[in-house]
Amino acid sequence: MMVRSAELIFLLDVDNTLLDNDRLRDDLMHHLAHEFGAQNRDRYSEILEDLRSELGYVDYLGAMQRYRLADMNDPRLLLMSEFLMDYPFADLVYPGALDAVAHLGNWGKTVILSDGDVIFQPRKIQRSGLWNAVEGRVLIYVHKEQMLNAVAQRYPARRYVMVDDKLRILAAMKQIWKERLTTVFPRQGHYALDPKNIAEYPPADLAVEHIGDLINHDFSALCDAPEPARARQRGTP
């Protein structure tokens, strides 16, 4: 099979796309309840949700910093981050995800395009094995859908495929890149299964039940398709 990395690039989200982030959150909340009690778990959860609303991504470590400010005299708080930093992230990678990444590499470069902070998110990607799976091609932003110019400059391509569990992100990127982008929606995680999200945003070009299902898809047609109109739209290098 011929590799055409200059023609097509696959952009891959991480949380609930390649890796089960819902399970990480559940494990963290169970740990907090066990070590600090249900009341403190609930307080941390509220801070985490408030911070997610402010930033647009889940900031576990930032929420711990805010949580700590309310009780600076509890030395146990200094160990709260240990659970996250030492978590066995490789166990969170969805079955078949690494095979799917390798399969996509038959048609073009694979690049992780994620939202997140600059400490925990890179560590999660590295420790899970995903960093090596894409040979270090990792981009992490606060709002990736607003960074398409930067993405296209770093990884120029005739066409892109974005794989993401959030229809909101796929719709926003499609609006900018239009026919130059093919969107893929794995129905995994609480965002993907939320009826409100499904009703609010247009469907993706391709939907799969599990990320591992991509191994059954042939993307040759995208490589052979006529070049999209090269309008000087935002996101075109």
C-alpha cells in the first residue's frame, strides 16, 4: 500500500477518542472519596466542572490547586496529584486504538491534535504510548479549532481527516476547512452519547461505534479525490 503523507493528514483527538478519559475521571473520584471522603470529592468535582467551563478543557491539576487553597493546612493534599501523575495511562487506551492509528498511517501522517494543559496532558499522552504511536507528532492547544492556521503551517496537506468524539469540534473545523476536511466521529464517551450534543450539531462525514473500527475503512478515495478549491480561507497555509 502506497504512503502519501503529503496528500493526507489524520488529526486525532485524545480524550474519549483514543483514550478512555471518562474512566480516568471515575477512578479519580473513587480515589478522592476513599482518601478524603465523599464531601471533599464532591467539592473537588464542583471546582473541576467550574474550571472546565472557564477553560474549555478538563484541568485536573488546576482544580487541585484551587481545591488546596481552601485548606492549606491538610498535608494529605500534597499527595493528591500523585494519583494522577502516576496513573497507568496505557490501561486507558481503547482496544484497537493503536492498531487504528497504524492503519491510518497507510494513507498519511497521523498527528495528535488535543486540547489540554501543558503538564498533565503531555504526560498522559506520553505515558499512554500514544506519543510514540504518532512518532512524536503531537499538538496541544487550549482551543484547537481556533488554531487551524498553526496546524496547517506545521503539517501542510492537501486534505485532512479529523477524528474526534465531540461533534461541536468537528462542526467548527468543518466550517473553516469545508471540503478540505473529512470528519470522523467515534461514538465513545459521555460527550458523544449526549442526546443534546447529537441534536445540536450536524453529523460527521463518517461515524464509527469504536475507534478500533477504523481499521476496516479504506481512505484511498480521499487520496485520489480532486484537489479542493484553494480559497484563501482561514486555515489554508
